[in-house]
Amino acid sequence: MRYHTPSTFEDAARLAASASGLTRFLAGGTDVLVQLRAGMVQPDDLIDLKKISGVDAIERTEDGGWHIGVAVPGIRLGGHADLCADWPGVVEGMELVGSTQIQGRATLVGNLCNGSPAADSVPGLVAAGATVTITGPNGTRTVPVEDIPVSPGKTSLAAGEVVSAITLPPRGSNGGDAYLRFIPRTEMDIAVVGCAVNLRLDGDTITEARVALGAVAPTVVLVPEAADAIIGTTLDDAAIAALVAAAEAACNPITDKRGTVEFRTEVAGVLAKRAARIAYSRAKGENA
Amino acid sequence: MTKVHVTTTVNGDPVEFLADPRETLLDSLRNSLGLTGSKEGCGTGDCGACSVTMNGTLVCSCLVLGVEAEGAQIETIEGMGGDTQLHPLQRKFVEHAALQCGFCTPGILVAAKKLLEENANPTETEIRYWLAGNLCRCTGYDKIIRAVQDAAAEMRGEAA
């Protein structure tokens, strides 16, 4: 295995594009090193992205959004007061990934590109409308986060392409987001179901919403029907009932040791309801 | 396999070693530098027995490559207390019998030291969450929590 430390994303993409064998990009390494050591993946070329300028930065964009470097570990998100104020749901999703030690290394982009349908940080990013910039041999392109995973462990990235940035949109006024997951213990487990809700209010009425579900389909899914169920409402009981029904209808889960199809489907509705209420409270400026 | 020359700082001392690119920092510390205090429990980042700090951040050294240590500041259990003077956490672990087999202890001490640097007066809940990535199969954790609380109180200058 050859270890590379390119200083630009263009060089990283070039290295990957010209490699004849198996290539992996390394940021936090909390998935790549486990796969490497287990013998599941034996890369010929390992391309460490951490020497590239700016990969460890959290910066406000010109339009008031956020640019988060691909090597920023989870622990830095929770320590960033302004980012937490804008996107608490995104941050709380990432903070559920692993232990303190894992938080010291694990990254948003790594969690995304690992391709797990149960990735805790991904529903929050999808609900927020986050995008990633991809650098490849033919230049760069920007795509929504939900377009990256295509099936468990697989992404839409072509050979030689590397995610070079992740961008959160401007929070704007009267907005709130939240992420909840179900696990049978209190800490250090993989989501049985996850749900993120992001919404905006005009007075008491929801004007915009995005709802994303994790671990109930081969990828994290954006559920427009669930958003439609609450847009134009004050999150009254009828809207909640419609939200729950839409979330349940979007589920296409598997039965495994963590939960059955029926359990996951029911929990998706419950989490959608609770996450929507938290996001609504946050949009109102309440502590939730 | 071409080995890579790595220059880094461990417990304040400049060191250098040759690392196979696939080798973990844990293996570099133990096999190249002879620092065997950090333990390998799981090798997959679940148990925390290999905990060290890298540039001030708590990490599992089994999930860091040795080559990634280039230019970094690494702190291990060997840097925590001297032969004659234990760190307050180490002393309280002895007093509270917060260890039995001792395999998890170096990692827990490194993690707890980092916690107390960030938060001099953590609640029991904060300690339990912070140490959730450090598994101990002997003590049942209660004695560990009490030892950390007691050490924190002493380090704050409060009478225990």
C-alpha cells in the first residue's frame, strides 16, 4: 500500500484517477482503518486528505451558510457555538457517532461516503439541504448530499472523484432543525431508525420543511410527502397524523437483529413526530 | 513495502521511527518506540484501551496510522506520571481500587485526564458519557467514576 499526502484536491483526484488498483481516501479513518485492518479492503493507494489546505476549517460562507472542511472531526462541530446555533440538528446527528475518541477523528464526509443507511449525521445534512462539492479529473461539480449514497456501502462518486467540501445553506430567520434516532441503549450504538426534520415558520405556520429518514431503506431518504404533510400547518394534531403516515409510508426497511420491518416503520413515524416538534420549538426560538 | 520515515513528538520528546504505511500508531508506539502502556483491546476503535491524545485531541491510536503522526504532538500514558510521583488520577484509581486486571486502565486514565482538562468539575453523567468509549470488563465502572470524581475534587483544591 502506497501512502500519499497530496496538497490539493486536484492532485488527490489525479492520484486516484491514475491509480490502477484499489484506492481509498483517508480523512478521519474511523471506517477506512477498521476495514483495512479487518482485511475487508486492501487499498493499493491510500490518499490522505489532511495535508490539503482548509480541510480542517469551519467557515461562514459569503451568503451566511457554512463551509465545513472534509477533515473536521465531530468534536469540533459541537465546540462551534455559531454553527450549533444555526444547525443544532446537523450537529446533534454527528455527535451521536461513536465515542469521544471516535469524535476526535470521525468526519461528516466520511460518515456520508461510508454509505451506511444508518449513518447518524446524514439525515440532518439531507434535511438541511446541504451540498457537497466533488473534485474529479474533469473539474468540480456540486450535488445535494442525498445524491451521494446509492446503496449500502456504495456512492455515486466515479473513479477519481473526491468530495472536496461540504456546504450548509444559510439558516435564515425562524428556522429550526432536529435529529433523533432510536437505539436500544443510551450511547454507542447504530441507529435502528433515525429521523431529521428541518423547517421554517412564518408566525406559527410552517412555510418550508424537509424530512429525512435513516436506516429504513437502502440509503438515507428524503421524504417530500412527509414535508408536504406539515407545510402550511401549525403542526396541529391533524398535521402530525399526516406526517406520521407519510413517514411510515416512505419506509422500505429490512428485518435484522436491530429491528423488524414493522418495528422500524412504526418508530419512523414516532421519531418524525418528535423531531418535528423539536424543530418547531427551535424555530420559535425556544430551548429544545 | 517501502517504509516511511516519521518524525513526531511523544510526551514532549522528539522521536523518529520507520513505519509501514499500514501500521497503526498503536503498533508504532508499542513496537518501534517501546511504549507498551497503550494496549490493543479490539483494534477497531470500540474499547479505548489504546487511547492517546494527538495534537490535544483524544483518539484511539489503533485508528490512526503511524505515518499520520508526522509532525504531531502525541501524549501517552507514559507521559502521565513519574516513577516517584503519580498523577492524582492514578493515585485515586489505586485508592478506590478502580482497576482489577488493569488492561483498560491506561486508556481510561488518558481519557479521564483529557476530560478534566476540558471540564474540571464534570457531573457523573458527563463522566459516564465521556468514558463511554472505554470498556472495562472487571470493575462495573462505578469505582472508576468515583475515582475520577475524587481526583477532580482534589485537583480543584477541594477536600475530598
